[in-house]
Amino acid sequence: MTLTYRNFVAFAATFVLVAAAPLLLWRLSNVVILGFGALLMSALMTLVAEPFQRWTPLPRWLSLAFAGLIIFAFVFAAA
């Protein structure tokens, strides 16, 4: 394979992106942790809201609101 200008630019861009990815993750570690926490919180709220949806005729948003209030109450009580 001959190294054309287009191939060289593609290889150089790939190298820069691969080299910059760990630096970006390190600099944006707070954002990564916040995103992971948001995913865990959404999974917990969905887990708590599911029985409300199954046993009552409440809409999903109201079930999630009650789940959030219940989780907040448990955290507040534990503090």
C-alpha cells in the first residue's frame, strides 16, 4: 500500500484521537462520574417506580415523581 497524502492525514488524525482520548477522559473525569451516577439514579428510580405503575393506574411520570420522593425521603432519613 502506498502512503498517499490522504492516507497519511487519516493515520495522523487517528493517532491524535487515540492519544487524546485518555487525556480527555482524565480532564473530564467529573463529567464521566456524573453521567455514571445519573445512569445509576435512573435505574434506581425506574426500579422503585415499577410497582406504582403495575399496581395503580398512575402515569409513568407520576410514578417516577413518587419514586424520587421516596428515595429522597430515605436519604434524608438516613442523614
